[in-house]
Amino acid sequence: MAKSKADQRGQSSSGPPGIITAERWDLGTWQRYSERGLGSSVGFGQRPAILVVDMSKAFNDPSYKVGSDQTETVTAIARLLSLARTIGIPVFFTTMAYLPDGSDAGMFGKKIPALLQLRINDPAAVEIDDRIAPIEGEFVINKKCASAFFGTNLLPLLITKGVDTLIVTGCSTSGCIRATAIDGASHGFRVIVPQECVSDRAERPHYANLFDIAAKYGDVVPLSEVVAHLQGF
């Protein structure tokens, strides 16, 4: 999957997010967005949670149609999880898996038949990559569609814990990360996406969707900025 290295520009309250470079987008595009009132920073709230989207063994295994080597992203997520667990920030995971006959995959499975390879009786589909495996007390939610919110109990779990800021990590940027960011913002959460902690199977969709998330749904920031903020708790 496409790497998600942060541009050295980073993000400030008055400048573009670090994903914008001359090679990917004209800086004037972000300026036009900003002048029209798009792309403001939502910032961090008081009660953050980490969400790791679809980082199952299958998604990290190139032998699966949906899988690829995401070592850099996994390493970045592992760093974030280590800090979150040290200071007691809630952590949630999602996976995607379907009945062996695919009857519960709906239109999503019809549109993306590769998903039907993810079966609930296959440990690789339902277990999180060992390098970032959940620990006791952390929830693993199996979803059927792109958004981590759609058809799951994620929302009431977040509400119960008083979460106001959702730090979204995982894959893929153009699919489940974007969908989750949209629903997170729609439900009133401050959505934060650490750039190094998300990835996609292709570079152009990856950066296009990071741009769009930054413009409309949340803050796309370097992992270092998220770490610095959480260390203040």
C-alpha cells in the first residue's frame, strides 16, 4: 500500500496540511479552499480514543487480494498504541469478515468481490496483526461495510467512554478511513488522522483522500503532532 510519510511542512492553523506538496497538488488549490472557508482545524478535545481500522492479518498479507505489506504503517500505529496504553487512552479495532458463502456482504461485496475472501472462519480475517494486537480490555469490532460506524456498536461505546476526539488509523485511506472520518465528523467527533498511521493500495487515491479529509472532515497531521499532544495528558 502507498506510504504515508509526512511532508516536512507539517500543518499549522494558517497553512496547508503536510500532505500538500508541489508534486501532488498545487498549493494554490489549498489556498482557494481556505479562502472559501474549507479546511479549518478542528483540533483536539479532552477525551481522545484511538481507532485502528481493518489492520487484520489478511490486510497485511499480500497473498490476500485486499492485502499488502504495510510494515511502515504498522510500525507507526504500534508507536501510537504504546503511548495510548501507557496513559490510558481507549483503543478500538475493526476487522472485516463475512460468512463463507458471502451472503452477508451485501452490495459492498458485490462491488468489491475481493472482500469475499475475508471469511469469519479464517483467523487471518478476524485477528489483528500480531505487531499491533489488542490487549485485554480493548474492543475488536467486526464490520461489514466501509465505515467503522455503519451497522456496528462503535458509537455507543465511544459515547459511554465520553470520547470527543477520534484518532483514526489503519487502511485503506480511500475506503474505510475516509468513510469512518465522514461518519465520525457527522456524529460530532473531532477526527484526527495521523498521516503515517494510514495507508492505501495506491498512492494517488491515498493522497487525494487525505486532502479531502483535511478539507472537510478532520485534521490530517504528522504522527509527531499527535504524540506531542497525547504526552500532555
